[in-house]
Amino acid sequence: MSQSIFVMNAEGELTRMEPTRYDSEDDLQALVASHPELLGVTDASEILLVRREQAVSDSEDGSARWSLDHLFVTRDAVPVLVEVKRASDTRIRREVVGQMMDYAANGVAYWPIEQIRASFEREYEEQGIDPAIQISQFLGEDTDEESFWEQVEANLRAGRIRMLFVADQIPSELARIVEFLNEHMGPEVLAVEIQPYQGGDGLRTLVPRLIGNTERAQAKKATRHSGPRMSREEWLNDKVAPLGAAVVAEFENAVRVIESLGADYINVTVSNGSLFSEFRNSKGKSVYVFNILHNRVQINFGYTSNLPGLKSEQTRTEFLSRFEEAVGPLSTGNIKGYPCFPNEALSVPDRREAFEAVAKDFIEKALEVEI
């Protein structure tokens, strides 16, 4: 058990704070969710909760096999996986490391970005908070939401993640494992000890301690970037071709369909996360209506919702229903979000024709200008 600490007030008087324990693991989880700055990020504005109890599958089409305690993202779009245990839980010594490796390996492989977005939206809707306002406040005016989520996906697919083990006390066995992993793995692996202390009059002090960020680990960790923007051919070869001929055929067909709608330009995004389609209105302004990923088409309601022809929620709701009727269920019903559908839907003639009819009307509305 840790020793006592002392808090000194402005008059120089000391208050003894005695080490205590959390009543339950859920108390510590709730504390981390509400105050993520305790995780070692200097400011709460630099990290955002995506979801508590984030589902993790062990196959692309599998149901949730595990549940990660917390999924966060940082301002620079790095996913942060957090697993919480109390020191009294014997699993904190070795079993928790295996758990985290399962979550990380399968999350990197099987978390589609639309699932992460849906989890984020559900988390804040359950709290009675508008997800669109939450992400807008987090990113500020300098960062585009679409680009941010693309970079989250790019980091996830490249394994650029952070794994954090959180407890009231980190045992020496776990500390040694974390230091070893952080020195020898590409992803950042750290432990955070958040020891609570209790004083008189209900005064409570929390003392976070970061473990694993040794000087040797810091020396080995080079800054990693997504690299220069790829060409379309490079993107196809790198992102799509490894998935097989059928996926390539569906992807190329989706690109042809979007091109046939009159796109002025289709190219790879700066983050190399997807292809964007650019349409230009009568004033020459670029409007980005659809993005095409390796296995899905994304409808950019989030981007277009501020455009003159699509400001009306009723209009966007009607288009959402029409798109669903055309191509089947979408990944989200958020009319301020980025719903997706599988590329394979556009390989079915009836669905492709139905999509094209809706898409033409949607593009027409997106290209309207203020009179």
C-alpha cells in the first residue's frame, strides 16, 4: 500500500491524505471515461471518448466476442485502447496483457470505421448529447470531420494505436511487461496507475503515474506518418488488390458508377484512407458528395448538411430513406453522419440503377447555390 501524501493549502496548513481503494472496477472505469486527462494526455481537449464497452469481433462478419473497456481517439486521430482493472483483480498480472493483445489485433483487423462512428454516435446519444456537436467541439474549426475519421481509419489499419492498462496500482510484473512491449513494439504500450487518496471533509486526491515510457522506448519510437498521398493505381494495389479479385471488381465498378454521375475529379484523400469524389457547383466551388473505400461507398451527409440545398433535416431524412430503398441497409441513420453501404450493392443492376436515380437528385441538391 502506498504511503500517505499531504496537501498544503494557501495558509501553509497540511492535510494528510490516506491511500484508499475504489469501491468497484466500474467506479474506476467511470472516472476514466469522465476525465480522460488522467490517462497522461496533457489536456482533456486532446482526447475523446468513442465508446465504453466497445465490441470487438474475431472475424469480419462475426458477432462481438469481446468488450474493450474504453475506446478513445486523440486529436491527431490515434485510437487509444484502454483496459481497466483494480489491483485486487488477479487478472491484472498476466491475463490482462493477453486480453489487450486480442482486442488490439482483432480491432485493427475487423473494426470498420463506420462501426467506430456508430459507436461514437451511440455513446453520446445515450448521454443525451448531440454527437455532431461533440465532435465539432473536439476538432474545432481547423479540422474537417471527414478527414479526421479517415485518418483514424488509416492509423488503425496501419497499427498506429496506443494501448493503456489502467489500475489503482500497477503490479511490478505488469510494469516489466509493459516496459518490454513499449520498447519492442511499434504501437505505444503503457500503464497508468491512478491511486486514490482520501482526506477529511470528503477531500479526494488522485495521483496518476505513467509507466512504461522509458528513455530507451522513447529513443526507439520514431514519429510515424501516413506518407505522401498515393496515386489511384498505388491505392488500388495497396488497399484493395490484396483482398482478392472479387473485391477489386466491386471496387472498380463503384468508381465507374460515381464517375458516371458526373464527378469532376476522383482521387485519393490526403490521409490515403479512401477515394473522394469532387463535384463543382455553378460558382466553381468543390463539393465532396461520396467517398469510395475498398469495400464500401460513403454518403457524405456530414459534409453536405451545411450546403444550401441540404440544410433541411427533412430533405436529408428523405434522401436517407431513398438511399436505403435503393441499396439496402446503411451503416447509420445519422443524417449528420457518413452512412455507408457495400460496394457489392452496385454490382446488382436493379440496385445500381436505383442508386443512380437517387444519387443524381442528391448531387443536384448538393450543388445548389445561394441566390
